[in-house]
Amino acid sequence: MNKRERRQERAYLSAMGGIFEQPGAPTDAQSKEVSHYAVKVTEAGLMIDAECFPVWSNRAARRKAKAAATPEAQRRLNARNTKKYITQLVHQNFDERDLCLTLTFDPVHYSGSPPTKEVKKALAKYLKVVRRERKREGLGPLKYLYVIEGGDFSERGRKRVHIHIVMSGMDRDEAEQLWAYGRANTRRLQPKEGEGLSGLCVYMTKTLPEANPQRLRRWGRSRNLEEPVVRYPAHRLSRRRAAKLLADPEEARERLEASFPGYRVSGEIECYRSDFVGGVYVRARLFWWGVSGTSQRFGAELTEDWEE
């Protein structure tokens, strides 16, 4: 990052401390506490996350945003950011050649609840065996991302502990047979047009706790995963321009898609306000609609007409 981008990163972290959780309206964008709006772009494989956030006009607004980050609000924010980051990692590193596995435990191997370090030990042994088999077969280095689920109370009682893993492609039957602690179910990843692997990521992260009394981290990744590409374009939006775009979602969608040729907005453009500080936080997710399987990125730079 250059000096300007580091400054924008600090502004982004300051803004997110304001805890934007309530549905926002165009009029909320024109708060005088906001100097202008900046943009964060995260490119992850065939997916782009575009976020528009307020840059405060004075220190008082920054202090209000910081004060809003109570422990409970911060836990909610951390949970949302974790789920967003997992989704970005999956899209950056995996495609239709790779696998999704669900691993369960037989009672003879593990009947504890909630999950403990024993679950991670079993997973570590499995991944070690998978690496050895991949090396023997001449396959490339193993990439993986996992989420531990279960051990929580629900209306139907306590869910059994199980593990969801996305990992590098190999023979499905072999991947299942290498799991020695219970049942294994494997399928190839199936990215959907205009959605990618978002549905899978929502399913995998649906029970990631906002608070973790056991202090056990329920997700993990291999060190060789590529990080999403984060950039802060130099263009900025005035309060008036941001409010105008929010008042016309169709125009905002057209401008976004024009800024990222080959990509289309998936779902709605979401707008949130804070109960603690002025301004709005806007986010949109785009997917590549060109040739399936390509990793080429286009554009990814906001056009100047956003500033009009």
C-alpha cells in the first residue's frame, strides 16, 4: 500500500467502528459529520466486493464512531467481517476443480460437546494423511479452509460436531476413505452464474458464533492461500452524489457495472446507517459473467463520472 491507501485504510477502520447495522436511506448520506465518501474494492477470484464508507469531517465524529464500538457491537462486527473474509478467501483460491467435504464423528471417536481441541487434532491428522497421498500421486500442494460446526443447542437439541472443508481437488472416493473418525461426504464445487460460491460460504459460516465462550477458534486455513487483492481507488463521492445514487438504485447499479467491465451486481446494493454517528455504509457484490473459469480481471477502477 502507498501512503494514500494506508490513510484510506485507517479511515475505513475508523468508519466501521461506527457499527452500521440499521437500514439506511438517501437522506442519511448527507450528514454534516461526513466530509466525503471513499471506496474500498476487494478482488477475490471472479468476485468483487465494493464498499463505500464515510470519511469523517472532524475528530468529534471519529471519537463518536470509536465510542460506538462496545464489546457486544464489536463482536457482531467481527463475526460479519470473518464471514466476509472467508467468502473472499474461498473465491480467491478455489473453483470447480476443487472439493467440499463434510466430516462427521462416530461416538466412539468423539462424543464431546461443544467441540474441543480433540476435534482439531483429528482434523490435523486427516490433513497430514491427505498431504502424503497427494505427494505420492504427484498432485500440487494442499490448499484448504475449514469451519467447525455443531455442539450448539437448538430447538431440536444439541447438534453433533462436524467439519466443513473446502480443499484442493483430488479423487473424491479417496478423500472420503482417508477420514478415519466417522462418515465423510464429498462433492465437487459448483460455482453458480452470478453467485459464484456464495451459497456454499453462507452455509459453511451460518453458525460461526459472534461470541465463543470456549475460546476455540472454529475456522482455519492453510498458509498457502492467496489473499484477496484490496485497493482504495483515488476517486471520492460527495455527500450529495452519494445521496443521489442511493435514491436511484438502478443508476448506481449501472455505474458499478460500467466501472467493472465484465462484472454484474449480484443481489441488492445494501445501505446501512448507524445509531451512533452520521453517514451511511454501502456495499455491493459483483461477479464475473464472462468466460467460465477465467481468472483474468478487468477494469476494477472507478470511473470519474461517479464524482459528478
